[in-house]
Amino acid sequence: MQLLAIGTIRRSRGARIPGSRRTPVWRRQRAQGEAASRLAPWQERRAKELLLAHLEGQISLADVARACGLSRGYFLKAFHQTTGLPPYRWLVSQRIERAKEYLRDAQTPFSAISQACGFADQSHFTRTLRGSRA
């Protein structure tokens, strides 16, 4: 009888018992290791389209988040949960992929490739390219 009374007192004071009906869904999801926030498929497509269209980096994350109908903070977290990379790292990997396409044409100079792919200069491009191979 005392155990029942203690459980009743704990519940009446607002303490949550893990796995009980009163535990919010988001808390159960996080406890089980499920992703709490992900982009909808249309939001993921829209964000990737905008980032690829502005590969040189001339768009802010706030603008991309606004196009997806989200706040900047929520967008950052949801993008990372959806793609496995934060937006900047995803963008850099896309820049590297585009640069590799340009490098297949041996006559294009490194400086032109670095500018076309949105790198600050040739040395930034070279450092990033070396780092991607590791």
C-alpha cells in the first residue's frame, strides 16, 4: 500500500515516469534514439536546389530556411538529421564533386575551377581538395 501511495504522490507532483502515457512523444522518441526532427521530402529537395543554385555561397541559411518554411535553428538541425551532414559541410562536398567534374578537363586552370565552385581562392580550393581525400 505504501508503494502505491508513493507512486501517486510522485505523479501528482508532476514527475514523469519513463514510458508512461504521460511522457510526451518527443521525449520517448529521443530516449529511444529516434530522430526528433527531419526535413520533409519537399523541404529537402527545395533546400538542396537552392544551395546548388548558389554553390558559390551567395545565399544565407536564413533564406534557405525561410524557403522551407522553417526557422534557421530548426532548419540546421533538421538538415543535419536528414542528410547526415550540416549544411556547410554538405555544400563543401557538393563543391568538391563539381570541381572533380571540371578537373576531368585538363585544360581548365585551378584558379578558374576554384572560382567556379565558390572557393575563396586557389589555395583554399587545394587545401579543401586535399582534406577530402583523407
